Amino acid sequence: MHPAHPLDRSLAITPAGRNVWHSPSSPLYWNSIGPFGGWLAAMLLHAVLSEDEARGDPVSLQAQFIGSLRQAPFSIHTRRLRQGRSTAFWQSEIRQAPEDGGDAQVCAHATVTLAGWRETFTLTDAVMPPVPPATTLPQVPPRPFGAPAFLARYDFRMASGPMFQSAPDMNSLLWVRDAEPRRYDARSIAAICDAPFPSIWLRLDHPVLITTVAYNVFFRTGAAGLASAGDGHVLLQSRCASGSDGFFDQDTLVWSETGALLAQTQQLAWFSNKPLARP
């Protein structure tokens, strides 16, 4: 953890009972109509990693974003589902009371798998694609007005896949790092895995409203491997198989600057036919 960094300040939680945590909420990673999905995933993971009984590194996080979360205090409830000899399974839920009162409702939940990494043989087909170094590419300029707060938290350098230009496919290569550099760990990777621009925006000539429904992160290295990536850019190699009937998928490989595979992410997102104002 890096207490002074915006990500860690936004994830600050305090105990509120056994397996219950309190968050005052934070505007730092806010999106247009709620928090940035990657931040929600990082918060769900952070609560589990804050438990005294949590053992091992995250190997997977499988989340669903169920309902809206307001800019207001909320709670995170964790539960260890099972502890094996080398693998543990945890549940994490974000709950918030409705604005007009009543019982707290689940806004997002996740299953987090923790394990110890073992030395085994290695079989690898995936290879980092050839791409210009991040420092040779221009930074994606900020929107002139009305930009969601979370966009300011990252430095984006697009290597391929310009948006809203009716591209022939929905593949993209995007360098990203924290705007205020921070050494990588599971929390920051869980967040940055949601940083690719929506794949369907590449094929369209205009933006449409989207919202993530299911969000999975598979960590491909432990704490030491993530830390070895330093605080530089990571390459997000994204593709989409199909966008139809109101939903699209997006699969992303996350590479370090030296070509190490850090994580994989899979998303299913809802989209609207209604055009949005161009960002």
C-alpha cells in the first residue's frame, strides 16, 4: 500500500465489526454515473486482503456489478467460504442503503481466490505483440470539459485502435500507467484491468452508453512479479468477439514493459443503441 497515492486514499476503510468494513466513499475514481468499475473491483479485493485471516496472493477475482452506488458511505462485507491447504475462497460484497432509507442493498459482489504460487514447468503461447514504447507515443489528451474523474488518474498512450473512426475490427493496444506513479500490486492491477477503452467504440463512429455487468481478473503472477513491473506503463491488449443484442465482451491481456504477462481480464458489458454526446 502507498498511503499518499490517490488509489490508496480512495480505498481507505475502517473496521465496522467482524468481517465488515466501512468506506466514507471517494470522488477520486468516479465515472459518469457511478464509480469506475476497476475501482469497485479493487475495493472488493482490498477488503478481503485487509482481513487478518487472508493468506496468499490473489489468483482470481470474479465480480458482478449489480446496482448503482451513490457518492455516499457504504460498507463492505467479507466471508471466507473455504480454506484449503494451498487455496482459499472468499466472498466480498459492497452494500449501501437507498437514498430514501431502508435496508442496505448489494451493489457489487465478488469471489476472490487466494493461493500460494508454486514452482512448476511453464507452457506459454501468448507473446507480447510488437508495439512502440509508451514514451514514444503521445498521451491521450484530456477531454476539454465534463470528463469523469477517474480518467485523470491514468496516463493513456494509444498504440492502435483509435475510437469513433469505424475501425475494421475491435482490437486495441493501449499503454496505461497511474498518472501519479505507483508500484504495481494486486489492487492497482485489479483497477487498471478495466482501463481499456470499450471495444465497440472502435467500430462505431460515435459513443454509446455502456456499463459493465461481469468483470473477471486472473492474476498471472504474485506480489513479487507485480512489483517487478515497477511503476511504468503496462500494455493492455484487448479484443472483442461480438457486440449484439445489448451486450458485448472484452478480453484483455496485461503486459509489463519487459513483456511479462501480469494479468488477464474478461468482461461482459451492457450497451445502449442511443448515441451519447461525443467525449
